[in-house]
Amino acid sequence: MTDANPIEIRSREATYRGLRDARGDRFLGIRYAEAPVGQRRFKPPEPVEHQGLVDATRYGFAPPQARRPMPAWAPKGEGFETEEDCLNLNLYTPAADNGRRPVIVHAFGGGFQSGAAQGGWLDEPGFARRGDVVLVRPNMRVGALGFLHLADAFGAEYAAANRGMLDFIAALRWVRENIAAFGGDPDNVTLVGMSSGAFTISALFGVDGVADLYRRVWLMSGPASRIIDRDTAAALTRDFLDQTGVRPGDSGALEMLPVETILKVQEQVLATHLGERNAPGGRTFGIVLDGASLQRHPLEGLASGRFHDHAIVTGWTRDEARMWYAFGMMPTVRDRQALLSSIARFHPMDAEQQLAALEQELPGLIYTRYEEAFLSRAIYRDPAIRTLETHRTAGGRGFAYEFAWVPTFENGRLGAAHGFDEPFVFGDLERVPLAQGDEVAVRLARELSAALLTYARSGNPLLPGYEPGVAVVSFGGI
């Protein structure tokens, strides 16, 4: 960061003190809901009303999460601190004035188990200034604290399973009420997310009373599909409670459970196999169709036409599943029967036909590569297309792209893997080792970033509208 001077701006009842330097204004760690601790733990976010002077010159905490070592080729950042008191947001603007600039709200990814609104690869002030937009990045709860379904074990007081999603909505309400004072246009808000962040944004199509909080979405590897049924979520909760020793109904024990125990046990009860996590009945955290916080399946919400005036961009990477194999999280597929069993999680009645079609399209692959190709499509590409088709049928506009850029690292071993497109969409490759020295990567980042910024400004992502049966745009493909 360059040398910065304090700046104060007035919004509603409060004055916010942020920082100004040559690259613009930033306001950090703004609390948008009460701290979710004590009796508020495992409860929906409660509104907070700021008064007087609010210090927004330092980052707040990111949500509690397990910290894992990252490979040398992963994007680099400065890191972040974690605490349960994590319901805060960071705001970056070229100038806190009356500019009414487009607003981009970014939801971080991390498998519903990790992530943060700061300390990563993104140069937020640089992006906001380059695009002349206001960028908002909220922290929200993840893991069991954010998504463990407790209604069946603890009653109506804990009916809302999707606390992390509700946190995000609370942040959007803060944006709606305050962003004009920071140079943003509350009537021109674009939501952008990758992976669990995109799944969270997609879920909003199944939520009542949120349509006026945003105008359009850009979804990276997170279409409106990955929704967990209540019985599956309840079974996961039973395992979690059994391993922590908390009896159903004992809310006091739940409130006193050490956060270290929560993080340890959630790792033990979740599946690690990508297919098992994402197939129906998968043991994972995510958006639960609880009937309280999520009133209907997001695809049903789209089909109803409630969001026909909201534009959708949805993208996927060509080799989505490759990341899990590269990290060693997926075992080698030893034989054809094991491959069919993996496919049958998604297609129990026609696994043979699914594999035969894949073999005809991609002849000569080893079993593991067939599984990878199948999971990439079954979890990400195909549901993305289904999202757009549902939206189109209801009168909505949608756009699609496939990201196919492959880094030269180890002869392209990583493929065009999950998450690779996000730095390109934000046009920020400075902290992405895999892209250094690659002129093609620089060009793609320029194109995708221009698409996002034009989309945020006008609703036009510089992509052709989605049409069934027509090939989508490929970025980086040969």
C-alpha cells in the first residue's frame, strides 16, 4: 500500500473513516451485522445500526477455517486473520463522491469451508480504479458455523440452515442502503463469485425479497444447481453432533463448543471425493433447501420468471476437476467398474450409456481421465447450461463461456483447472505465478476483465447471448 491519509464520509446515521491515497479510497472492516458469537452463534445475522464515527481503516477478521499449505504455483497473497466475529466488508472506490459508479460485490470461493475477503491475490484498489467501479468484498461464515443444518436437532430457533448465505444478503442490504455515499450506484449492482461464492449467489434465485438488491450476476463454476436436500443435511448434522458429544437440543453446549473442535470435526464428517461431495446425497456443506432461508430451489425460482430481468453470465473451466487430482485428493480409478460406480452417483440408471458417449467423444483415455472429464461436466458445465436454459425459457438473458487456458507448468499437467479463470476475470495476474511471462494469459485477462467491467456498466458482457445447441465462447482454447 502507498502512504494514505484519513478520509471521513457521511452515510445515513454514521460517519465512516477510511483511507485515501493516489489509487483511491478504501474503507476496511465495516461491520454489516452483529458479531455472530455467544447466543448469536449458529443464528441468522442480526442487523447492526452504526452511529457516530466508525473506524474503517483496518481489515476485520475472516471466518474461522482450516488452513492448508498451498503449492508454490498457487496465487499468492498477504494472508488474513480469522475469528468468529467476521461479519464485515471491505470497500474500494476511486472516490467517495456522488459518482454513482457501477458496484461489484464479490463472493469468495473455498468449498463452503474457507475463503476471505482480503489477503489474497487481488489488487482491489487497482481493479476499482482501472474499471471506475466500486468493489465490495464481504466476509461471511463458512463451514459448520455457516451451513450446518440444525433445525431438526434444535428446533425452529435454528431453522435457517444457510447462515453464510444470509450473511451475504445482509451485506447486500448494507450496500443498498449506504453505497451511494461511497460513490456507488445502489441501482446498478453486479454480483460476482467463484465456486462456493457463485453457488451462494446462484442460490439467491430461490430466496424471496432479494431481487432488488442486485441487477445481474457473473458466476464462475457455481451454477444454480448444487442444492442439498434437508434429509441429507440432517444426516450430516447427526454425525457432527455425535462426534462433538453435543446432544440434540442442548443449545448451551453448542454455543460453548470450541471453534477448534468445530473445525476438526467438520473435516472428519465431510466427504473428500469430488464426486461423492457433489452427487445427490453427498456429504458436504452447501446451500440447504431448508424452506426457511431458501424458500425454493433456485432453478424453480428462475423458471418462475421472478428474475427474468436479471442478466446471468455463467462460466466454467474446461478441466474443472483436474484441480482435485493435482492436489492428490482424488484416487486413481483402477478399473471400468470403479469408473461406472463414480458415474452412477449422478446417473444411476444409465451409467453405461454415459460412459459410452464419453468414450466415443474422447477415445483412448485412461479411466482416471474419464472420471475427471465426467465430473468436470456433471458438476459444473452441464448445470451451468441448465441454469441458462431455465432462465432463457422464463424470458431472461444469459451468456456463457468456457475457460480453456492451460499454463505451461509441468507440460500442462494442471489443465484449465477449477478457479483458473477468476484472476483473469478481474484482470489481475500479478500474484499468479502460473501466468507470469505468458503473453496469451495477459491478452485473455485483458479481454475477460473488459467483459466484466462492460457487463457491470451496461449489462453487455461482450459475449453472444446463450442459444441452445450453439457452441459457447472459449477463452484460451486452441
